Amino acid sequence: MARLAGKVAIITGAAQGMGASHAKKFIDEGAKVVLTDLNEEKGQALASELGEHAAFVKHNVTNAEDWANAVAQAEEKFGPVNVLVNNAGITMAKSILQTTEEEYRRIVDINQVSVFLGMKTVIPSMQKAGGGSIVNISSMNGLVAGAIGYTDTKFAVRGMTKAAAMECANYGIRVNSVHPGVIATPMVVQEDTKAAVEEFSKHIPMKRVAQSEEVSNMVLFLASDEASYSTGSEFVVDGGMTAQ
């Protein structure tokens, strides 16, 4: 039997990269998936490719009304939501002195506030469904230091995950965070960063960057009933980086 048979999922930032990989994996395992993203062209194309069990919703994850619309669309098309993957996020690699207040607030809104809004909006739908699983994509920089702004928000996702897990346990809703290391997404392996990534990979204990599917396998596990007793926890997919 498919591992997500009968489940309805929302995956943010799903038009490309890790989000697209998660969506494909979920569809393969029997879920009905609402893909959300600001990139309407790529999102619609991927939903069409994935077939009748996929739908696309244009979605600004920093906007509460957009969140309400995404959940409403999911319920209307497929039914109450069982799984939320808060995948949307941005990176920033500037020093404290270089970072403007506007840039800092933007990364907080996209990486942190969006996770709060997503959890807050989806919980009532999961209550209707009789329970569910929220998977918040943090980073290895939610465990160890990295760039200002990015590190802060990814630590915040880790903390929000634990707080929400305690509150939601009584509702039969599990909340966990996933902490990827360096993943071979289009953003990471583009031409201007490819050489730097290859050099960095020499310092990873497993001597390579991960493929998106390796993160998707962890997200799939947490979304499924196989992880029925896991909540409020960090699941690390970083090739051993944070173990050093």
C-alpha cells in the first residue's frame, strides 16, 4: 500500500527545487497534493505534469489571506488537510554590518513568519481530518551557526516546531523539523556558485552534497503514519556536518 494513501498535503515553495521533489515523492506515494508558490508558470506546469492528484495555488507565504485561500482550495478540491510541509524559504549571505533592516525583516517574514501563519491556518483543517503531520523545513543552520538572518530564522523554525508540537499533541497533530545540509538544488548548483559548492563538499564527512530526493525521503517518513510517535524533534539530513 502507498505510504500516503488517502492523505491531502500542502507543500509550499513547490514549483522547483526541494519542494518539487517533495511533491513528486508524495504523489508517487498516493497523496493528493496542493503545490503552492509565487512562481505561477513553473508551479502550474509541475501540477499538470503530476496529474489529477495535484493542484497549484499561487501563494505568498507571508500573507495570512493567501494562507486561508490555500487551505480553502485544498479542502474544496481534495478534502481536509492531513499534511503541511513548510518548505518555502530564502537564503541570505551577508554580514551583520552589510544587512539592512529591510533585508532582515524580509528574511524573517519569509522564513519564520510564514511558518507561524501556515501552522496557525492549517491546524483547524487537520482537526477536521482527525489529526495530521506538520513538517517544517529548517536547516543545519538551525542547529549550528551560519549567516545572520538565515541562521536566526532557521533556529526560530526549530523553536516554533517544538512549541507547536506540545500544543498540537492533544489534537493528534505531530510537528517536526527537518534540517538539510547542502542540497543540489538549482539555487545551489548554478554556475556562479558551482565551484564553491564543490570545494565545500570536500569538508562534508560524506564528501558530497545531497540530492533533493534524499531530503524528500525524510519528509515522506515524517508525513506518513510510520512516524506516528515522533513529534517536536529535529531530523538531520546533512551528511554528518553537524556531527563534527
